Amino acid sequence: MTIEDAVLKRLQGLVDEANHLRQANEHGQAHSDAQLQECGGWMASALNIVQILCPNDSNAFRKRAEEISARKSGWCAPGDVGELAALLKNLAKDVDAGLLTSIADRARAETFDEFLEHGRAYLKEQKKQEAGVICGVVFEDTVRRICRKNDIEEAGVQLDSLIGSLTKIEVLTGAKAKRARVAAHVRTKATHAQWDEFDLADVSATADITQELISAQLDN
């Protein structure tokens, strides 16, 4: 599943959950304390994903979501859920249409930051194999995402060649390219369970260069 698919699935899940939470009584109010509490939790989750996908404070989706969430509607919260759910539907359409590539990159960066944290946790525990696998996977996907962002064909192309292509267009400096090839080595050896071919220092270097690439190329 790509990050775009994951984002769309989460957005659709929130919209589906809103279908019953938005149902109010004849006075436009929640039917019970339980529904009111669920509305509050749903609103928090919905606002969170909008803020992650729209890091710019001036983004129209984000501004509107924050305005809706800031209301003190009390028992009339179902109405806010319905309004915010409609916003999520439109946001999903833009993601699906490919209009928000940078948003998808941001979401991927957020997700991969979490993966790298898991990898670093394994490093601290001296678990080379687990750390190597996780950091290697994140590194490769990061490089491929950066290639697509720069209109470089990456499907079926080896990591080393992609690193060379990124170096040619000066996305990577010579020094970073050298570090990236160490990370590519870890990725390849971990994939084939050749654990003796790399050490903990190599995995740590892989995590470091991956984090730098995410911050410089995707996390903006």
C-alpha cells in the first residue's frame, strides 16, 4: 500500500465513522453522552490528519478545519462532525486526483520518521538485523520518492543507479552520494539476510542519511 492509498483509506474511514456520529435529534443535538464523547474524539482525529497533510497554516483546508474544531458547540457537536466530514471528502478528492503531491510527501515523511525511530530503538538494543531491515526499507523508498519528485524514472532501476542520477542533477552532493551508497549496501545485504556484511555503525549511518534526505527533500 502506498502512502497515498493509506491516506485515502484513513480519510474514507473517518468519513464513514461520521455517518452515524452526525445524526442528531430533532433539536440538532447528540442523542447521548456516549455519542457526544465519540464526536469529540472523532473531531480530534479529523483535525489531526488535516494538520498533518496540510502543514501550511494558510492552507484553506487546514484553516477551515481549525475553525470548525474551535467551536464550542456542546451538544450540537453532530453538526460540526457533518461539516468537517464534508471537508474531508473534498480533501480526499484532491489527494486522489494527484493535486496534493507535496501533501502526500509530507505524510510519508511523518510516517517514515516514526519508522526510523523504531529502527533507532533497535540500534540502541544492539539488534542489528531488525534495525538494518527497517532503516534499509525506509532509505530505499525515500530515494525512490525523491527520484519521482524530480521526474527520474525509478521503477526497476537499482538503488546505486538512482543515487548516481540524483547526484547528476545535484540533489545529492558527492559526499552525500558516498554515504547513500553505504545505506544502499545495508539495504541490499539486509534484504538477502547477509547479516555479516554490515555492522551497527553502517545501520546508524543509514538512519542518519535517510533522515537528512527526508528533511531536505520531502518534509516541506
